[in-house]
Amino acid sequence: MEVGVARMSTTARAPRAPRTLAQKLGSVVLGFESIVALLAGLTVFGLKALPAGIAPWWGIVAGVVVAIALVVVAGAITKPWALAAGWALQGVIMLGGLLVPAIVFVALIFGGMWGYATIGGARIDRQRPAGPPAQTHTESE
């Protein structure tokens, strides 16, 4: 074997099932919401919004944990439990509004986008014809 040349695996992967529109949109929403959750945790820390007796740095920890959970659910969006977990995380973020009321506004925006992604995306998926997607042609072809 030559130096610097990697060996290619000879086993072929099974093709992945195409994702639905609801899964595609849902993973995008959760991915962007993870950034906002991290920033919300920093806001809770900076405003020292946690009750007395709880160290402010727990706000950062909570933001990181929720952001990681959002990324995990976005990555596992094809699993049957992922949509329910996404709704549960929307509720957890809404509860952050008890500490900083502005988080409620952000949670309503992302909750609305999550609702459209899951409900509207599923409706559009049901209206699509079954089978492989049609081949599209561009002007260059």
C-alpha cells in the first residue's frame, strides 16, 4: 500500500430511505433552535435570572443541555419518538420564559415553525404522489 493512500471499504451501504418534508423541515428548525437555546442559557446567566441559592452558571448548563438535546433530536428525526421529543423540547423552552419573559416570545416563534414543519409538512407529504421523485431538468441539460 502506498503512503498517504487510504483503503476504500468494499462493503456497500444500503441506500437510506428518503426523508419526508416534515422530517427535513423539522431538523432544520431544531438545528437553528439549538443555537437560540444556547443563547437563552447565556441570557439567563447574564441576567442572573435564576432563583436565589442557585448559582448563575446553571443557566449556561441548562442552555447547553437543551441545545444538545435539540441537536440529538434533529439528528434522530427519522425515529418514531423524535416528533414527540421535539414537542416536549418546545415545552421545556417555553418554561424558560418563567425566568426571562422574552424567551416566551422566541419559544412561540420557534414553536410555530416546529408546528408548521411537523403538521404542514406532513400534510404536504400526504398530497405528494407515491413513488420516486420526478427527474427535474435544468436549462443546461
